[in-house]
Amino acid sequence: MPSLTNDQKLDFCLGLLHAETEEGVIEVLNRNGYWHDRDVWKPYGDIPNNRSIVGAQMSSPVAALVEKLVNSLDAVLTYECFKHGIDPTSKEDSPSTMLEATEKFFGIKDGMISRLGSAERTQLAERIQLVACGTKSQPAYMIIDDGEGQCPDKFPDTFLSLIRENKTKIRFVQGKFNMGGTGVLQFAGTNSFQLIVSRRQPDIPASSSDISNAWGFTITRRLSPGEDQPQSTYVYLAPNDEIFSFFADSLPLRPGRYSDAYEGLMNAGTCIKIWNYKVPARLKSLITLDLRYALERYLQDPVLPFRIFERRPGYSAHSYETTVSGLLPVLYDRSKDLELQTGTSLHISEVGDVGVRIFVTRESGKETQTDRFKGGLFYLVNGQLHAQRKRDFIAGRTGYDYLAKSLLVVIDCTKLPQVVREDIFMTSRDRMRQIPEQQSLEAAIIEYLKDHPALRELNARRREERMSKGTEDETIQILQELVKADPTLAFLFGKGKKIKLPGGPLPEPVDYKGEQFPTYFRIKNEPKDGLVKRCPQNRTVRVDFETDAENDYFDRVTDPGLLKTRGTPELMHRSLWNGNAQLRFNIPESANIGDIYKVEVNVSDIAKVEPLSSHFRIEVEEETDAPPSPPTRPFSGSQLGGLPNVEEVRRDMWGYHDFNELSAISIHTGDEDALDIYVNMDNLHLRNEIARRRKMDPATINHLFKWGMVLLALGMLHQGLREEEAQSENEDETDVNGMSIYEKISSASKGIALTLIPALLQLGSDENIPR
């Protein structure tokens, strides 16, 4: 095959770039004679059987796309390191973390972009761009950065390599496994096309070859099985084992005005394009909406922002581009939408230190709410999501059913020891291993959440707002009669204790306004002779403090307070709420009965010359039996502690219960081990039955629907609890991220609602009763 001239290679590159569909790419490859010639394609990573590596990457198309953005972020930081005259691999001179690199190279205090204003973030975000092109139904995406770039002869060792030590010696970058960048190939249409165009920045070290200053490009594809190849393999275009290269001062790789995706010039850096990307249908909408929110959730706290552009024709919008800074900076910016914002540093013995940030968003009560701030437990490393638990996991382990959908708990695992991180998180960055370290980490987080006074108070207030006593007498009468008559229900409800409603109104919320820089932080009710806390050998101990500090004193972005302790006992975590602070300590495993440990607590900030100091002692006592944890889900045996609370929900309250017109029932944990059951009395099928059966009293139909749904739900709950009990004997078989039994019942009830009334009325009529 004859070699191409410089202009021909330039035209070939731009032809691939401007193709907006997979068919268009194939046409360009055919026109140049490369589509059917298998000899011009080389295995990705020089590994013919690379399907097992590529196929083991992210299960989410959004997570895979984020991995490309993270690679761009790494490239920008590496370029800045070179520009500062520092070898990125130098242990003496280069930054040790991404935050340190961002602070050093961009002058951002503590490396936190949440400290920047929106204009500053937008200017910085131009360094990394994500452009939506292609078509509405088959979107293509370009990821562009002005990072270090690569010489054409270095492509096989960088962009196209697998499982090599490309970045393992660079401490301040995220991508170290050298395979995450292939995650997009599984979602890139039918052919896994990926165009890579790059040029090394001229002011940093490059290879010594004649083409070190040239542009390089290639395209990857999924090669179908052949005679000597039993399964698909991922390959890249390299005729004569060479990457295409050509010379040009600049290329039109950057987005211009809507809807031109290729108007802006680029002098160096990298551009990657993927076609027909398989995101869910709802994420194919305007990129500045749903996909933006999904990207924020997978890259929650990046050290650099990036810019996204919508360039697919046919949209009509106020704006076609915006800056993405991650979910956490957005939450910090929108503090008025938060009901609570707090956090702590959490120390777990045998595991390490993590940062915990808690956000509780305000409830709007609207029928349709965005998933942008959907609750859950999120594990981050360098701002990137590595694993998550759904909101029902939090509800099940803490009992905060009424907070779960708006409670975001962010766990920063960046400071965990490298070995611990490697053991806990899978290399695909989307799962955790069920090992003792992971279980200890999660147990400590749950303990902190359950111990937090603000969360307990908010959950109680929300429950009080939902509950009423209007149907208490009817519920007691109906269910207690059923319990007496049916032994199965008697087993389910135990002794049939009365309904547990909120015990009187909660006190009015305190309008607390603390000091930006507190004047005191002292032990609460400290005895004259000093505080001595007694702690059993097998337990932890809590010490209560009082202060006039603001609730976010330790966790705010600007000028936060610093709490340090001195002494052998380890500070596990702290909480601060409305002038009350709680510190929980862990004593050493080697502690003996009678040992006394002295502890000093110092609180400082930029306004204090001397810290606020407190002292106390911890005396070790004999081991005690651990108190039983308050149940957050019904137990077996007498599975419920009493009759459930049954509440009717009307349309104006749908938003608070995640209801829509098809929803029928939802179940929550109430006080102790009782249940709160909510029935949608404006269900579409119920309204249709009332309209259809004009001769029947609507109250009768409502009654049948309400109690029919409740009893069916209780029956499903009874069976589900028995199955959960059997399954819990083998925890490895339990899908902790799957649907809970409550969610399964709620989902199934939507179908039951369609047939419930017709079935009850038809089967209950005289002519259908066997004689």
C-alpha cells in the first residue's frame, strides 16, 4: 500500500474527525482502503486476547466517560509540572497528591476549586472540554485537553497500552492502572470506534525522533472473530506498525459557536472522539442537563473543572455550554437548598482516615424532582466515585427512612493507605470487595450517622410532618380484629401492640446562629476536679462539649476551624450541632483495666493566637456486653413490634413520598421496630375504578383499595423477611446494592393496584362464590 503524503494524512484525519456516524467512519476507512484489511490493525496493548481486560472495566457508560476526563485532568497536571521545571516522577520535587499539585500549579488554596468564583472556574475549565456531536439519537463525544500531549511514536506506549507502568511513578495523578481508558470501548456503538489525535506540547520534553513535533492519529475498532481469533479483540490502525503522523501548525479540533463542533483551533494537546455512545435514552438529551448531572455524580469533587458543549444540531436552548465543577462544589454554592451541611474526619483502627461530608437537601414536595441530588453513600478517591450505596442502604442501617432520599454522605478515601485502597476498591472503580476492612469502614460511618444529633432530629421532624392521627382508631380496630382472627397475622405482629405514633409534637427548631470564630469550646458540665470518662475495654467513649461556634465551623470551605487531640486514645469522629459538640474516642487494644489516659483537645483557627484547650481523662474498665443495636428493620419471630401506622397520601404530598400516579404504597421504618405504611389514595387505577363504578359509594372503593393494598403488602413483607433471614446466613450472596424488600413491595404494588378492585369485587360477588 503506497504511503500517504502529509496533506493526505491531514485530510484522512479530518475526514474521520468530521464523520458524525459509525457509517460515516466506515466510509472514510473504506475510501482509504483500511476497513477490510485486517493486517493494518494491531491489538490494543499488543495483547491479542485483550477482550478480558477491556470487558472487565466499568459497567456504567457515564463512569467510563468520566475515566476519559480524569485522564485529561492527569495530562493537564503533568503538563503544568513540566512547565514548572519539575520531573513528574521526582519524589523530592513533584507534588505528592492531586490537591497539592493543583495548589502548586494553579495557586488554588488547598487545591479546592470550591474556593473559586464561577468566572474563575469557567476560565480554568477551558483546559478540558467535552463536546456532544453526532446526532440526537446517536450521540458522539469529543474529549479535548491542552495537556502534555504525546508524540506519534509514543502512542503505543501511552494511549494504546494496557497494564503498563505509565503513570505509577507520578504520585499526583489518578489513572495508575493503565486500562481504565478502554472502558468507553464497550459503549462506543457497534464497532468501538475511538479516534485519537494528539501533539506533544512544544515546550516540554519529547522523544528524539524526527516526528516528535508532529500530530499523530489513529482509530480503534472492535475486530470480529476470525479463523485464528475465536473472540472479538480491540485493535488500532497502524499500517506497517506505524502511527499516522503529519505536520500542521494547528488543527480545528475545538468547538465554535453552536452548532459548529470544529471551528476553534488547537495547537497541541489531545482530542479523542467516540461514536454512537450507548448512554441511556434520558441522557441523550441536551448535554447541559441530565448527562451533566450524571457526570457530576461520578466526578463529585475534581481538582479541576471542565467545560461541556452541546453541538448537535436541532436543539433550542438558552445556553449550549456550561462549566462542570462536580457535585460537591455545586452543593456548596447552593447552600440555601441545604437543610444541613456538616462533616468530620473519621479514624478507623486497622483501616485509616477518611473524610465524611454530609448534605441534606431541602424537600420541595414537587411531583417530579431531579436526580441531581439523589441521596446515597458515595466513596471518592481524588474526587472520583469508586463505589456507592443506594439510599435504601442508609435507611436500612440507620433508620433514617425520612431523610434517605435527600441525604448525601460523601466519604473521601484519598488518604487511606494505598494498600487498603487497593484491597477495598476494584480496579474498575465501581465496586468494593466485601472484606473486613470494608466492613469496619462502613460500620464506623453508620455509627457516626446514627450518633449525629442533627440527623436524628431532622428525621424525627420529617416523620412528624408525614404522620397524622386521623386514621388511628380505624387502623387499630381493623388490624387488631384481624390479628385476633388469623394466627398468621398474629405471628407477624407479635402481641399486637398498639400503633406507635409520634409521642407529642417535637419542640420548635432552635434558630441557632453561632460565631464564625468561637470564643469557647469546653467540656459540657465539667466537674470541678476535672472530667473522668470510664470506658470498657471493648467499647468506645463519647465526650460532650459546648461551644458558640457555627455548625459548619470545622467543615466550611473558607477559614475552617481545626481540632487536634493529644494523647494515646484515638479520636474516631466528631459532630457539631447548635452549640453541642460530640467527640468519640477509641482506646488501644492493649489497654488494661485501671489504665488512665490523659487527653488534651485543642481548637484553633486563623483568628486565635492561642487554641481553646480542654483536658480530661479516660479510665479503662472491664469489658461489657455490647448493647443491642436499635432495630432498623423488622426481626424474625414476631416480625414486627406492633401494628403498623397506616397513612393516606394525596396528590399534593406525592413529592415527599416519591409517588406518581401509578404508585400505590410505600413502607418506612418508624419508631423502634414499628412500620409506617403510606397508601396513595390518588392512584390512577383507583380513580378510574371510582369513575367507572358510579353506582358504588366511593368511600367503599377507597376502603377496599386501602386495606387490600396494606394486607397484600404485609403478606409480601412476611415472606420477604423469611427469605432475607435465610439469605443473611450467606452474606456473600446478598446484593447489598440491590432493591430492598420495601422497594420490591413498592414496585410490585404498582401492578397490583391495576387489578385489586376488580378482583375483590368480582370474586366477592354472590354468583362467584362456590356453593
